[in-house]
Amino acid sequence: MIGVAGLTLADTPVQTIQAAEKDLSGVQPEANTVPLGATQLAPDAEMAKLCLQGDRLGYERLYGAHGARMKSIAWNMLRNHQDAEDAVQETFLKVQRSIHTYNGRSSFSTWVYRVLVNTCTDVQRGRRRQIEELPENITGQETNVPLRIALQRALGRLSEKHRTVFLLAEVEGLAHSEIAAVLDIPLGTSKGWLFEARRELQRLLSEGDGAVLRRIK
Amino acid sequence: MNLDCSLLMDALRDDDPESLAAARAHAASCEACRLELQAWDAVSLAARGLHHEWESPSLWDRIAEALPARPSRLQIGGRTRLDWRLFASAAAVLLLTVASLWLVRRSAAPHQITAASRQFLTEQALREVHASEAAYVRSIDQLAKIAEPVLDQSPSPLIANYREKLTVLDAAIADLKDNLEHNRLNAHLSTELVSLYQEKQKTLQEVLQNAESSN
């Protein structure tokens, strides 16, 4: 009943209704924007609802659906397994603490990835542990191992913004619209940074004694 | 879409399927561009190999242990930190209103105030509050009806996100209303409910503004 303070007539959306009472049939769909896991909107909404309610099940589902990818992003940003796991754990705590700031403008999982990237950036700035090399047999994919190792080292020479965009796009397979939401940048900026990152990586991989890319060409 | 060597980099920068398809079609008959694309693809392929998964059998247990149990049952909408202030303000307003009404009644008929009439005043205030609340909810429902075609038909991911948020809000509103049914005088729950309605109103307004600006 105390909530009556918020129930004054001044708050009724009459003006908005009047303003909106016109033909909206010409609404055009937005181009080039597909939210993270667009096909997973329902589970995303369900997870968000549970997390909003403080239900641990929501966090458990979040971990089940995105934990592996979160660990991979954290590992590629921090290059240390312990730091990566700590960052994922810290991300869950931050998500719980700040769930009320989730405004629904991006999908819930995109918002969580944003928290994760920010957490990893903070860890990078105050890091203590040693950088680890990627084990050679981790993925089971038939990739060019020397190129992969050289790429991993070259990534360390990129600027933070280029490295992060490259990791999200090329390593984790996020779409530009998702990256734009995670990093809070325009979609065109995401494309531009990825292009610059790839050009710089190609340059780094084509020069010097390694020159693994020159051999491919 | 036709493409020549000078536009290869533009196509790679655009990074959309159509541009890339045009670049590949061109590269099929151009050795320099073919090598460029080959190196480009090699980096992409190698990058996919950097995705790294490993077993962490105890990680979820650590996270679950660190998550406080159900701390934010009533944090929906982010008002918790302000709750005590809202509660205090609202309680003060209510107290002043009831006191004023009581004084007015007393001065009008000083010898006729009985326990029954005080009860009547409280009931009357409650009825007025509920009438205001019902009007407010009706106006939001009206707003929701106007926004419904946009929410149902727009393929925009932004609208999909709004839809998702509204689903969450509706569920939370239903939940709180259910709780209020069992505890009608709980001021804290009422405040939360108002906050959720305001958030829903704001969200619907954003949906309509977005649709309008897309026109």
C-alpha cells in the first residue's frame, strides 16, 4: 500500500498511448543484428527470470549453457587456467550482484559475456600468474599447429581492443552484432577493429624468422 | 556483385556473406587475390583452434558455494538499495495522509470519531489506493495492446530483447501480485510492484519509440 506514492495519475502513460495511436505497420526490421544465441531466446529469458528471482537454478543453467565458452574466452584473455576459472567465478558473483542493472537491451547471455570481458580486463591489469602456452592437443581439430602457436603469440602483440574483437569473432564465433553488444561499440566499429586485427596478424605472421603465413602463400 | 582486386580489402572489411562470396568468386580467377584469401582463411582456421575447453569438475561447486542463497528475491528492478528510503518516504506520506484525514474528520465532528469511523477512513483510503492502482494498470494494459503488433511481428533482435524483458517483468509482476494476495498490507511488496509496473511502462514506451523511429 505504501507504493501508492508511485501510483499517481501523473505516471499513467496516457500521453504515450495517444502518441502511439498511429499506424505502426511500416516498422522495418533492423539489419545486421542477431542477438547472441538468437535461437535460444526462450532459455535466455528463462535464465534471466530465474536469476532475477535469485534462484540458483538460473545460474546453474547459465553455467551449463555458457560455462565452457566463458572459460575459453577467459583463458584466451588471461592465458592461465586458474585465472580463467577465477574470472568465470567472479563473473557469476558480479552477475548476481548487478542483475538488477540488466536492462534487456541485449540478450541475457550477451550481457553476461560483457561482464566476463570486463572482469578479465580487470584481472589483466592486476595480474600475478604466469602466461601459459596452449597445449598442442587441446582441440582435436586438424589445424596447422605451428600457425596456431604463432597466432597465439602474435595475438599477444595486438592492442587490447583488437585482440578482444578477434578472440570473440574468430575464436569464439560471435557475430558482429553480439560483439558490438558485449563491448558496447557500434557494429561498424566491430567490423573495422576485426579487419585491422586480421591485417596486423597477417603482417606479424608474415615477417621475421617464423613467417608461417608466408609459407602458406 | 562483381568485384576487382582493388575492392578485395573492402569486401574483407565488410565481412558480410555477400561481399565475401563476391571476393571468392573473383579470387577463383585471380592468383594474387586467391593467395590473399588463402592466408586470410588460414588465420581464421588457426583461430578456431584457439578455442580451449577443459574439465573443471569443481568450478560449478565453487561458484554455487560463493553465490549467496536467494539473496535477491525482492531485488527485481534494482530498487533494493533504495528500498529502505522508499519505504521510509512512503511510510511518512501514508502517516501524514492518515493523520491529516483524521484531523479533518475530528475538527468537523470532534465528538463523533469512533473506532468504527477510523476503520472506515482506513478502508476508504485503501479503496482509493486500489482504484488508482487499477486505473494505472489498465492504462499500462492499453499501452501493451498498442505495442503488441510491434512485439509480435517485428523480427528485430532489439524488439526480441524487449519481448524477453517484458516476459520477465510480467512473470515477476505475477509473482509479486500472488505474494500480495496473501499479505495485502505489506508495504515493501507494494513498492516493488509499483517499481515493476513503472519499468514495464518505460519498456513499452521504448518499444513504441523504437518502432516509431524505425518508420
